[in-house]
Amino acid sequence: MAQYELLIHARRAVIDDRIQQAAVTVDGGVISSVRTGSEARDIGLAGDHTIALGDDVVLMPGLVDPHVSTEDVAVGTRSAAQGGITSVIDYGTDGDPVAITPEDVDRWRQDVTGESTVDVGLWGAAVPGNLGGLGTLLDRGVFGVSAVAAGKGVAGAPTLGSVQVVAAAEEVAEAGGLFAVDAGVDDLPGLLEVCRRTGGRLHVRAVSDHEELPLLREARADGLAVTASTSPHMLALVSEVTHGGAAVARLDPPIRDAANRELLWEALRDGTIDAVASARLGLSVVWTEARRRGFDLADVAGWMATRTAEVVGLRDRGEIRVGLRADLAAVADDEAFVVLPGTRELGSADSVYAQRALAGVVRWTMRGGTVIDPRALALGTVLTRQTS
């Protein structure tokens, strides 16, 4: 009888982009075998520890949040774990310090070491004062360089004008890095032309306007190295019906009308938008809306784990597959809950859902084969960009 450190029996698991019965074994924090269908019931399997999930739970890969503000790393990453998130990449443009110099990157790593419940990495930031030095940030192992185009982002965040944002994209492409940008329809043509001319990689964050979608579709058709993501609140909230008062008004990007929301869902369906960022309630928010439109949790896992990991180049996670890290989440997909106002872990992006009923309760989150206890020592790893 084969013996493993951990054996997980799941009547439903997201394997190979669909939900199926599975037995997953873990050794040394890594998935050592995955058996599906009739093989999942193999009586020759045994584990030093065994977890048997009920019919009401789906085993998913741990979510990867590709752009989040972790100004309070201890609180933010503890909340992330409660939402099924196992890896986050910090924006680099919010908080103190911002990652605009190599020294900032070093200081950030020192500050978050020992504070993070989940694995955490960093984007470098392009701002008006550091253009010409973006390659030095990439040399420090950030996951790419992020920027916010003028007219985008939260109030007070440093932004780049149209000429500057194109210059930043060219500089990052020349250095072989990934350029991630919050940009609207006016700036996208220039950025896409940089990709066409240089072969550089571009990630368009927080897609919110349907006018951006034809440009992204054309870029895909032309074979450009362009990916895109949107935000949970853009898929759930609409301007015709608003709750949450000032919290809704502070959302970035601002919510749009229902017709715009449905066009974003169609862009997810046809692959124009690759991924969805997250927050503590992101999984539940997206799942609540996705199930109404005929999607299942395998689709959600693709948007919020597999493809987000691909965007930032984390090749060792994002799927339930042999050889990848055992970063997992157990989700009761039919269980509902009401978001209670004043909950300590709610960030500003999540507080807009106060008093709303959402589907999908995360029963537990596992990092490297160990279920995360938010009350225990913070054992998250500080990540650097993988280069091989």
C-alpha cells in the first residue's frame, strides 16, 4: 500500500479544467499524485493524514491575486487566506514605501518578512520620477512593473501621462519584463503598438469599460503578448442599483451600468479577459454571479487561480497537478452567507457587499500542504520573480 504524508479524498475537485472525483496526495508540500474517476477510489492509497471532503465541498487550487494592496500585510494576508487566496502580488504603487527604487524593494521585503500569512510578492512601480530606471527594479526580482495612466486609479496615486506610459512600456519591454497597467481606451492603442513593435508583454489591469474589449480582441487576433483582468465588483455591482454609499463611490475602477457588466462577462466567456483579481470576498462575489450565468467553479478557478498564476509567472501553483505546490482551498459552493458590516477583515473593496447574501464559503485554505490557521505564526514566503 502506497503511503503519503497527506491524502485528500474529494468527491468534487477542479482537475484538468473540470470538476471530477479525485484523490490527491501531498508529500513535502508538493502534490505527488492525482487520481480521478474510478482510480480515485483506489483502496491501495493511504496517508499519514487523511482529509475526506463531503459532497457539499469542491477542492480548488488556491487563488492567486495578481494585484492587491497589502498596506497592512498581517491583516491583509490573513484575510486573503480566509478567502481561499494563497498568493498575492502587491501593487507597488500604494502604501509606504512605494516600490519606485531598488532600495524600496529591499525595504518592502524586510518589512513583510515574517508578517505574511500567505505568499506575497511585489510589483515595481513606474511613476514620473523613476522613468529610465525601471530595469533596476526588475533586477531586484519584482514580478513586473506596474503603472497607472492619468485618469485612472485611486485619488492621490501617482499617474503617468500618455507619452510617459508609452515610454515606460518601451523601457520595460527592452528589459524583458512584464508591464502591467491601469489604462483606458485612449491609452491602449499606444501600448498595444509597443507590444507589436517590441514583442513586449503587457497586462491590462482592472478592465472596466466595454470600449476596451474590441482593442483587446484585436490584439489577441494579432498574436500580441497581451493579457487582461477585471475586478470582482465590476462583475457584480451596477450603477443602476447602488448600496454602500461612500464605499461604492471610492471603488477603483468606478462601477458601470448593467449592460457594461454583461459585456465584461461575455469577454470572460470568450477569453478576451483572462483573469479576475480578488480580495477576501472575491471568490464568493464572482461565484455568486458566475453560477447565474451558467459557469461552474472550474471556470472560476481558471480565472482566479490558473490564469492569474500564469500572468505573474508563478509556474509552481495555480492548478491541482502533480509537481505543483499543494496550495488548495475547500469551498462549499452551495452554502450561502450574509456579509456583516463592521467585520474586522473587510477591506474597503469588500465593505461594499455588507448585508449582501453571497454563495460559496471557504471551509479551509491550504498552503504547501498545511491548512492555514490565521491565529498561528505567519509563515508566508516572500516571493521573487522566477527567471528560469
